[in-house]
Amino acid sequence: MCCHNNPNVSFFALDALRQLAMNFLEKEELSHFRFQKDFLKPFEYTIVNNKNSDAREMVRANDDRERLT
């Protein structure tokens, strides 16, 4: 959905995924699990495969915002 041809669908999916990721990444992860890293893979996939530069920029902007907090 994050790479959908319709930008509205893509942005809605990215925003929903971002909200889930924010809640998920706030929780402390046990040392032998890698769920948090795996949870970020859809964002990586979007940056590589989405032809809409605005959608790719949305992912980058969210990543930059998270690094500042």
C-alpha cells in the first residue's frame, strides 16, 4: 500500500504505518529479538520502490524527526 499509484492511498498507508511504528518503537526490546529493526523494513522498501518522490520524502522527514527526539 505504501507504493500504491494513488498518492492519497500511499500517504494514508505511510501515516498509519508511521503511527504504529512510533508506538512499537517506544517499547524496550529484549536483547535477543530484532522486531524493531524488522518493523522498519516497509519504510526502506518504500524509499527504494516508490516512484512518488513526495512519498519517499515523507519517509525521510519522519526518520529525521525521530532522530531528533
